[in-house]
Amino acid sequence: MSRTVSSHSFKSGERAWATCHTYSNRSPILALYMGPFNVSFCPAIPDEVTDTDLSFARDLARSAAAYLAACERFHAKQA
């Protein structure tokens, strides 16, 4: 069985931002806005957060922290 993979690149800049929408009665939604594009991350079941969801969120947070650190190092070299 083959698996279809889709890859998209979004460039950061003045029109790029991220936010986390939290609610009292459902799971959170992480939204990335990149100009005309919007990418949202949320658990598959709106009123449930599974161990798999937590694992993905932790992996995403680690990757975002590594991205930030790499950007900060690169930015410091430019000064």
C-alpha cells in the first residue's frame, strides 16, 4: 500500500504569526497564519486529548524550540 505525502513550504515574514486558541469545553487549536494560508493543528476528537496527541504536541514544541534557537544563533552571526 502506497502512502501519499504532501509537502508545503511557508515563508515567515511580516504577515506570519501563530496563536493557540483555548476553550473551556474542547481541546485547543494551534493556528499558524502565513499570509493567505492558515494551518491548524488540533486533536482528532474535539473533546478528547489522547496520549498520542500529547506526544505530537511535545514533539512540535521541541521542534519549535530548536527552530527558535537556530534562528537566534543565525541572527546573532549577522550582527
